[in-house]
Amino acid sequence: MNQDERRIVEGGDSPQQRKAGDGAKRAILALAGGAGLFVLGSIAFDLGILGDDGSRPTTSSKRESDMAAAYFSPPAETSIPDGPDGDAIRRGMALFVNTKTNAADFVGNELSCASCHLDKGREPNSAPMWAAYVIYPKYRSKNKQINTMEDRLRGCFTYSMNGQDSPSGGPPPAGHPIYKDLQMYFHWLASGAPVGESLPGQGYPELEKTALGYDPQRGAQVYEQNCAACHGSDGQGQRDLNGKLVFPPLWGPNSYNWGAGMARVNTAASFIKANMPMGQGGTLTDQEAWDAAAFIDSQERPRDPRQTGSVADNAAANHGQDTYYGKIVEGRLLGTGTGR
């Protein structure tokens, strides 16, 4: 008799019941708990800021693994200095957490930087900004150029923030104060970090493919059991009692576009495995993470701004294997985009 069978015989919950219970708890956090979130005002949308001290809650096992990995510790917010430097750091943090509000002219969806970089860009294995800042400038295969941090941020506004549908029609222009304030925030987060080194916790931990591969139909079940309570069965997120978005949309016109890194199944799977469900990172199996990512990234979203000709031509020029862009799923050609 395995552990789950013994639990049921003794009157405990089955794995499915436990997952359902976890989903209910997250639904309460998103909806009833929204009454507490809207009081927090400017930080309500930060997916990683749910603790009393402004930090993302973690499971004990994840906290222990973080300690074992000896991750870099960014400075506490209370150490932000006074004066012009501190003002810029605070502006950068506000931009990062509430990008839609504080960079409204350049954001064409309902996401923020903190949607994918949790705990205000502090969380290890969630592409923390202290780890990214110290390795730029660097070559990026995506555009086959040496990129500065400003270049990288411009790409985030173009793809993840879907700048093409913003009031300005694109990302902030070169040299814009938004870039300067964000970089001041990253520079402060990286205070004391070794420059030019790949630090533990950088990016999202690469997830090896499974023998079964990934499948959107399996992923639909994983999504409904583990993700829908927060992101909605329709993938359009959840709002608090004030109508403010608490959990972001994962597809459709208000999510990242086809050019974003998260539109690649392998990137999404790595993020999901390490960080989702919220506060329970590492609890999904590798297979569940891959399948959930496949389901999410096989939904239509805003068009790839690099596309100038056909979807097929752009797929050949700019998209690799781990994407549903340019493929037919349930009779639909993906990549044609969504209107707002």
C-alpha cells in the first residue's frame, strides 16, 4: 500500500482532493483575500508580494533549498538611501511592480515586470534582477547582438509588455527616464554582487524534457486543478474587490505577445516548475509543469511584432521548436494575433 492509498484508508484526502483544496485556498486568496490586497494600493498587482513584510511567501522546503544554494541576498528596502539616488530607486521599483500604471504609455496589456520576476525582482529562480544586472552587456541570440541592459528592457516592453498595442505604439524611446530608473533599481538590488558572474538562482532553472513530451490536452487538466483558481478558467486573471488585477492573464489580448520568451513552452515550463502555484513552487511534477506550459502557450495571444509577412515566414525566421506559433491547434492557426 503506497502513501496515498494509506492516507485514504485512514480517512484522509486523495491527491485529487488535496489539489482541489489547494485550488480553493488560492481562489480565496484571489477573491475574498482581495479585500486585503486592495488596501495595499500600489503593490497589489505584484504577484510575489503577499507577505506582511512585502516578501513572497515560500514553503519551508523551498526556503531550505534556497539557503542550501547560498543565493545572493539583495538589500532590504529599508536600506534605500535618501536623496536623488534613493528617489530613482523607488521610482524604478514602482515601475517594476506596477508597470501598467507607471509606464502606461508604453504598456499594451495587463502585465507588469513583477508578473514574471517575482517578489519585486528579488526571488531566486524567478529571473531575479540582481542576477541579470551583473551579466550585462552580453550577447543575445534572440537579436544576434550585444545587448545593454537598456536594450534588454526595450525588448521586455516590446514583447512581454506588448508595446505595439500601447498608447505610444511601442516601447519607451532610447534614453527614456523609465530605463534609467529601472536600472537604478536593479543596480541597487545587485549591491555587493560579483560583476560578470552567473549567480545561483539566475533565470529560471532549466527543466529537462520528459519521456512523454508535452501535451496541451493533459495540460488543460493540470491547469484547471492548479492554475485556474488564480488565473481563471478562461486564463484572463483575477481582480480584487476594487477591480484591480491581482493575478495576470496568461493568454488573450491582455497577455504577453508571441515574441515574448514566456511564449516558448520550455521557458514557461521552467518558470512554472520553480514558482507555481503561488507560494508552492516545486510541488508540480516535471510532467505537470511541461503540460501546463503547453496548454497555456497553445492559446492565441497578441501577434509577434517582428512579423512583416506571413505567420509561416516569421515562424521560420524567429521561432524555434518549443513553440506553438505557426502551428495548427484544434483547427486554428496560432500566431494570427488577438484584437483589443
